Amino acid sequence: MFLPDGRDYLCPTCKEGMLRFHDHCMRSIRHSGGGQEWIEIPRHRCSNPRCKRIHRMLPDRLLPYKHYEQPVIRDSLDGCLDPGEAGNAPSAESIKRWGHWLMSNSLDIEGYVKSIAHRELRFSGDLLKTGISLLEVLKKKIPQSWLSTVIRIIYNAGGFLRPFYG
């Protein structure tokens, strides 16, 4: 989840309960130039008694299940970051794994983005049938934030992407 504190949000899982602050957990972030940082991640619980799911409120610079910052992963997927180029940069294996993760989820990403654009933004139903890749359109239109935008759209709508276990 990518939501700021202080507001009530509908649970993306059950779509009935409101998310309420529960606690914090610690999360490690690795930077491309070396170094590691620990930050507190707020967690919110669904108020629906049948759901009670806990959701982590990740900042835009983090991706679910990834320890490197989003800009590092985005730059490596865009081919702008060389493996091991500086200090604690991601290894060639990590970059390769992220590429496989994106490829293995590309159809799901397209489906989520098209479906949400149609359902929430009222785009034409023809959008669902077109061969145009909305992921590629986003990469061109917003090159600095395409990855965080796609992840935010999918996870805030209650979706998820499968991890890649190379």
C-alpha cells in the first residue's frame, strides 16, 4: 500500500472495512551508492471483522518485497545502471532477476493497468482489446516514476505481482 498517514482508506482486499493505524515495523533500504538505511513503515489494519488484514504503507521509493530503492530498480530495468558500478550497487544477478520479474509479470501489469484505466478512469472499453502497451506508454510519458506509478496502481487496487524465484 502507498498511502499517507492521517486519512481513512477503504481496505483494498475486502473493499468494506476502513484501514486504521495498527503499528510500525522496521524495513531495510539499500542504496545504489552503498549504504543501508532502516526506516519505520506504518501498518494499518482493516476494521472489517471478517477481514482484519494488515497492510504496510510503503513510501513511493520502496517496492513490495524489494530491498533496493525504487529508483535503483527502475534504472536497472531501463538499462541505465551497470551492475556493481559503485560501492554497494546491485549485482548482475539481482538486475537479471528484476528483469525476469518484470517480464514474468508484464501480462498481469498490462491487464491491471488497462482494467483500472477502464473501470476507474472511464477509458473506452476498446482499450481492453487494443494491442497498445500501456506500460510502454507510461515508460515514455513518465520515465522517472513509471515503476512506482504502476506498482501503486496495482497494489492500491488490491492486486499483486508474483515474485520471481529464478
